[in-house]
Amino acid sequence: MTTMTEPKESGVTDRKSVILSDAERRNLRRKLRETVDVAQEVLHPRNQMKLLMDRGRAEAERVTEAASKLARKNAPMIGAVGIGAILFAARRPISKWISTLRQSRSKPPEGE
């Protein structure tokens, strides 16, 4: 990086030093503009939302995969619990059905 101080080489005049400094300043400005453009692109709400959605999607896929592995590993226990829950929920209709069967068997035939 050159500055406006005394030239180090004797062949470099003040004019050349100014031209070199100006070129370096333009180059640094161009780099700064590129950096600002990249920062604006990254920080744009649309891109932030996309990044958030991608992270959420990846997290959901990870959780889903873990849950499916767990379900496959514990399938018999999950089935037993499911059957137990269904039987518990249907206990009244089942008991009514059994009572109806018992009553129909204990009744004597009506023709006799």
C-alpha cells in the first residue's frame, strides 16, 4: 500500500506517486463496493428467509429420520400400546356387545 509520503525510489516522482495512490484508492473502493454488495445480498430479508427455511427444513428432516428409526426399532411396543388404546376407547361398545350376546344365549327360544 503506497501513501503520499516521500517516494522510496528516486525514479518515482510526485506525479507518479499520486497516480499510484489514486489507482490503489480506486482498487480499494472497488473491493469495498464488492464487499458491501455481498453483505447486502446476504442480509436481504428474502435471502434471510430462504436461509431460515433451509435450516428449518434440514432440522425437520433430521427429526423425522430420528423418529422413524425409533418407531422401526420399537414397532412391537408401539403396536401393543396402540391396540391397548383402541381397546380402552372401545370398551363400552365392546361390553354392550358382549352383554347382548350373553342375553341372547340365556333367553329360551320363544316358540317353546
